[in-house]
Amino acid sequence: MKKMEFPGGPMSKRELQIFFIADCSGSMNEDGKMQSLNNAIKCAIPAMQDEAKQNSNANVYVRAIEFSSGAQWLIPQKTNIQDFKWTDLTAEGDADIGEAFNLVSDMLDESNMPRRMYPPVLILVTDGHPTDDYESALAKLQSQPWGIKAARMGIAIGKDANIDVLEKFVDNPEIPVLNANNSEQLTVYLEWSGTLALIASSPPSKPSKAGSKEGKSNVYIPALPYARDLDAEDDWPGLEDDRFDVEDIW
């Protein structure tokens, strides 16, 4: 039997790009939060890689930004998820989230992105409050066709993070702002955020015009996994996974 051929040849995979936007401000030094974030991302990588292997529709790439007093690319070039390795960050300085938004916005310009791709996934992790003009930078990001189409995830570390800022960043009632109060929660939420679009990469790929009714993210949103609500007095009962350390709780 002759093998069925598609017009124009075999279907090619589309790109899916995941951006980590990591807070490295001085407050991340408190109670081991910086090291907890480093460990959580390292723990989340294998789950993301496994999901990517099973995904027949997308070629998955990762980029990363750190922000403190200013912002800079950690991984400026798109890196295949299977080759993704995290380098530990250190914490100092302010929390210039706006500078990070500007970097992402510039990268998401249509001239830098493939014509056919899945909406990107932006994962912002922070424990504090912006120290620069984040609002104009966020408006710039949301004016980009791929910026407004992106699935924007916000993870608050600890109880002092500015939830209002994260909600404005996410700007989607279907996606909750996640509040991690311990290392286990942070790892679970990072895994969920990093794999949500990998579970079913089947949304339309054309970016819509900013401000249009179709401008919201059309990425499939899986159910949020359960993560125990531990507090500083808990000794993590029943947790035998040595990826976590009691001293990491804040």
C-alpha cells in the first residue's frame, strides 16, 4: 500500500519557546530562597524534558533571564530543552522587573520569532516588589503580538511578593498566580508551569493583533497539581525525596 503523503511534504514540527525570568535581587538571599529556586529549576528540568520527548508536534526551546539591579540574558540563544542546563544564580541588588520585561519584549518581536510557532511560555519567579518602572515595560510586552499570545505564568516566592504585579503580568483568569511557601511547592509549580504547553501543543499558531479579542493566550491549561501547604514549623513529614531540605523552607 502506498504511503499517504501530505500536500507540500511531511508535516514539520513547530517551535515552542519557554522563557524563565528569575528574580536575583538581594532579598532572595533570605532563608535560602535563591538556592531553593536554583534547586527547583534543576528538579523541574527532567519533567520538562520527558514531556518534550513525548511531544510529536513541537520542538521545544528554552531561554532565561535574571534580574536584580538591571537585567541580563542567562541563555540568550534558544536552547533545545534536551540540552538545557541550569547554572546556579546568586542574589544581590534591586528588583528591576521592568528591565527583564524589556528584554523579553525585544526578543518576542516578530522579526526574531519563527513565522509559525506555538505561543511562548513566560515564567516569572519573584519574591518581592519591582524597583523600576515595570508598568510601561509590561505594556510594551503586552503590545507585542507574541507577547499578548504568550502563556504568562507568575510564581510568588514567600509571603512578601507583590501579588498584584504578578496578576498584571499573567493577565489571564484561567491561570492562577502561584504562591510557593516552601521548596516542594516551588518545584511542583515550576514543573507545572514548564510542562503546561507541552502536554497538548495544539493551539493555533498565528499571532493575533495586540488588543484583539483573539489576543489572549490559547495554550491548553492542565489542572494544577497538588502541593502540600507546609509552613516554617513543619518538618516535612513523609517527604523522603532528598531533593528537598528542611532548611530551604521560608
